[in-house]
Amino acid sequence: MYMFRVKNYALLSLLLVITFVMLGCGSGTSKTPEKNVQAEQPEQFEQTAQAEKGSQIVAFKGADGKRVLTFKQYADHDKIELTDAGKERVIKGRSNKSGSYKYKEAAADGSEKMLIAEVKRKSDSFKLFDESDNLLWKVKIKEDKIKISDNEENQNAFEIVKSSAERCKVRDRAAKSIGDVKFYPDNGKLKVKTAENEEVIITKDSKNVAAPGVVLFSEIPLELRAIIINELLRE
């Protein structure tokens, strides 16, 4: 009788051990996917943060409220999006060496087209060159004035003259006022207006009262005006 009880006790103990092991294994199996999901979430958020890190966006709208010019500066390249006669265009700028940026227009498939301009910078100026290294435009930067000309001597230059911390006057080659750029602290808007007080472009993304004034120089091709504005936004 005693031996029978011992055998039953041993059998019961063995069954309990087997049950415990099986339950333990089953529990581990069910938790593994949950741990994987939890491990993936921080990584996904980190990748998103890295993708957005280093970008600066300044978008300009026209008087009709539609976006017409957007400047995006990333860690490794710049991107300009513009509307030209109803057509959307994308220009990308990359630096191949210190103080130099090459701007190319992106094709519909995302590849890059022919060079539009190469920008070569100095501490107080920068120049735009074509693919044959011919000077297109020279931009001379002073504390209260920007001069843009098609010659090394800055003769017959367009001018953007700072009249206050919140306003610049825009002048043509004959020194005639053709508009201004003004920041409005009450609503945070920056507006470029013609001499007839017509709004041309508006933004809430920048307080730079000089750079956007370049848009009024219609003698300069639009894509080159956009490149000049982008470079001035670095200042």
C-alpha cells in the first residue's frame, strides 16, 4: 500500500513538472512577437526623425493663396520648387566642393537634367556661372544693401536697400523704386509688393526682408531668381 502511494506521488510530481514546462514554453512563444513589435516602434520613430532632421522649409504663396515658390534646405542638398507659367518645376542644388553649389533641374522621373547654374561663394558675395563658366550674375552683399549685376564691376546693378529692420526697398537698374519687402509683426507675414502696392508673394516662414525682393527683377530668368533667393536665405 505504501509503495503504491509513493509511485502515485512520483507520477503526480512528474506530471506537474511537465505541465509547468509546457506552460512556460507556451508563454514564451506568445510573448516573443509582442517583444518584437515593441522593439520595432522606437526604431521606426527614430528613422522618421532622421529623415526630417536638418530640413528647413520656406514657402511663398501668390496673391491668390497658391504656393508659387518653395525652398527646402537639407543636410546634403537644396531643393527649389517653383511654378512657372502654370508648370511645376523642381531644381536641386548640391555642393561638390567648399563654397560651390551646382543647381540642376530634376526631370519627371526624378533624375537630374542639364546644369542651370553653378554658384561660387565668397564671404561678401556670390556669382552664378553657366555650364561654360561664363558669368551670369554677380550678387554683392553689404550690411544694408544687396547689388545684383551681370558684370564684375557691379555696374547698372539691381538693388535691394534696407530701410529698417522690417523693410527693404527694391530698385531697378536706373535706381527707380519698383516695390518693397516688408515684415508685419502683427500677423507674422512677410510680403513682397510692387510699387503699385500689388502683392506678389507672401510667406510666414521667414523674416528675411531682403532675399524675396529678387522676385521683382523680371529681367533675370525665374529659375535664376529662385537660385539667388535660395542663396540669400543662407545669410
